[in-house]
Amino acid sequence: MNQDVKPLILEHMKRRPMAQAQDIYKLLFQGVFGVAHIVSDKAWNILVEEAGRINLQEHREDPLIETVSPDDSMVRVN
């Protein structure tokens, strides 16, 4: 395993102990490719609408932004 990726995986496993192999794959995939490949205009509009309904106070345990790449060049907004 690439040593640069290992701390990233360990940190996510610490935050999400129930994570499975597909979750780690998704984490690494997003870290390399981002999410632009899966977001159409229609999907983007739905995401924007959904984001407007989120009550951040209900999700205090989740970090708002977390890195998904070893070099911090990609992040995920929760």
C-alpha cells in the first residue's frame, strides 16, 4: 500500500468504523478523480436544493469538509 494513502485510510476508518471496502474505494476514487464525472446539471440542481435544507446543527459530529486525497488537493463536503 502506498504509504501516502495509508494515513488517509486510517483516519477515515477511525471516523467511520463500519466502512467497507467499497467505501475506501470510493474515497480513493474521489481523491484522484473528484466527483465531476458523476454530476449532471440536473443532479447538481438537486444537490443545491438539498444542501439548502440541511441543518448543520443536526450533524455536528461530521466534519463539514474532509480531505479525500493524501496531498489535500481534493476534499469532500459532508
